Amino acid sequence: MLYLIIAVLCSVLVSVLLKVLRQRHIDIRQTIVAGYPVAFLLTGLLLKPDTSAISELGSAWGIILALGILLPLVFVILGRAIAAVGIIATDAAQRLSLIIPIVAAFILFGEVLTTQRVVGIALGFLALAALIYRPQQVAGQTNGGAAGADIDKQAHADTSVHNHHTATHTKTLIPSAVWLLGVWLGYGVIDILFKQVAKQGAAFPLTLFISFGLAGLLLLIYLLMQRVRWQRPALLAGLLLGVLNMGNIYAYIKAHQSLAGSPSIVFTGMNVGVIALATLVGVVVFKESLNKVNMMGLALAMACVLVLFLG
């Protein structure tokens, strides 16, 4: 149970770190690129991947390349989503990404569709719709104005933004939905890719090891091509991000190993735990506000996880 608690804490702390960096206008791309060498080294030390099996990866290289691109990209999307709608909705959307590999299992891999799974998937989509919902009258004030500040700098500077809420609503609502759906889709596709690599016989530690290294390298090349002005705080924060990212993965793996006979407890504990803790942190620490529809979305998200993995 200790490993499960650590995994939940690390997952939420990643979102907290990205939220703080956004508030301080720090380039999170630099933080992400600095975090990958740390995660790469920790993967080697903790999971001890068998590098001699690289020659046996075969067709899995295409999937690993996709992971190398998606892993840093989804972190950038995660940061944008947190800025737009806050930690609570973003972490809930990330947890609801479990719907995608489940749907893929039916459509692509021929698993039998049960009534319980249909109900769970339906609850998940309803939860996403409720989490995305932003009423027009509070669009310019969501999360204490953080969404306006990060997506539209002019809105941050303009103290009378509420007098122009219609224009602000148009600018913030669409990006908010896009970033949140991007988190949901990105993490869901990554989950499918990891499952496919495992089915092709590639060891998970080796896949993770290569994917982290490739992700860091590709993002570094991109930033060099963009000629970014490097920020020391961003790079230092990357060290913490790398530790939290790897801590989350390692603790989650160890939780499954220590509770090998109860995988559903680990999965539901992780997902519900993250949603609950993220809600507490968002409301208490960052003063994020939730409308009634959003709160219903959180309840539906927890119900979705329970229905899908406790049956």
C-alpha cells in the first residue's frame, strides 16, 4: 500500500509542478527536456533493462519511435491543460484515458464487449463532457483567472476582462476543451502503445529506457532548432520532474508486484486516489473553482473507474 500512496503523490506532484511553472511563466518544454536524462538514468538504475535484447525489438521500433514523440508532447499538452482548466479537471481527464485502451481492446483486438464495460465507457464520456463544461459567465474568471493569464496574456493584464467576457469566452473555451481532450487522447494512445510493445515480446524496462532517451533527444533537437533562450529555473525544475516522473512509474510497478493478487485494487486505488488528491490540492492550494457540472463530472469519473475495474 505504501508504494501505491507514493505513486499517487508523485503523479499529483507532477501536475502541481507544471502548474507552478506556468504561473511563473517558465518554459516547461525546457523543464521536460531536462527531466528526461534523470528519468533515463533512474530507469537504468532501478529497473535494470536488459540492453542486450535491443536487437530483438524488431517491429517494436516503430512503436518506440511513436512513444519518443508522444511522451514529451503529452507533457506539454498536460501543462497547457493545467493552465487552462486547472489540476482537478486535467488529472481527471488523464485518469479517464483508460477508456481508450479498453475501447481499442474491443475494436482492434477482438475482446468481448460486456454490459459492465459499456456502462463504464458511457460514464467516462459523460464525465469528460462534464469536466470540459465551462459556463459563459465564469469563463474569464476560472481558476482565479489563471486560464486567461496563460492562454491570453492580454486577458491577464486587463483587469476589466469580465466586461468583455463574451470575447474571452470564445478564446478560452475552445483551447480549454482541446487541451483537456489532448491529455485524454495522448495518455490513452501511449497506454495502447505500451501494451502493444509488451505483446510483441519487448521487455517493459527496456522499452521505457529507450523511449525516455529518445524522447529527451528529440525534444532537445527541437528546442535547439527553435534557438530557445535557456532558463536556469526551468532546467533545475527538470531534475525534480524527472525524479517525480520515474518515481510515479517505479512505485506503480512495485505496487502491482506487492499486490500481485489484487491488480484491480492497485488500478482503482491509483486512479481514484489521484482524482481525489488532485481535487483537494486544486481547491485548497490553488483555489480552483468547480461548477456543479464539473463536480458531477468528478463523481462520474470515479464511478467510471470503479465500474470498469471492480467488476
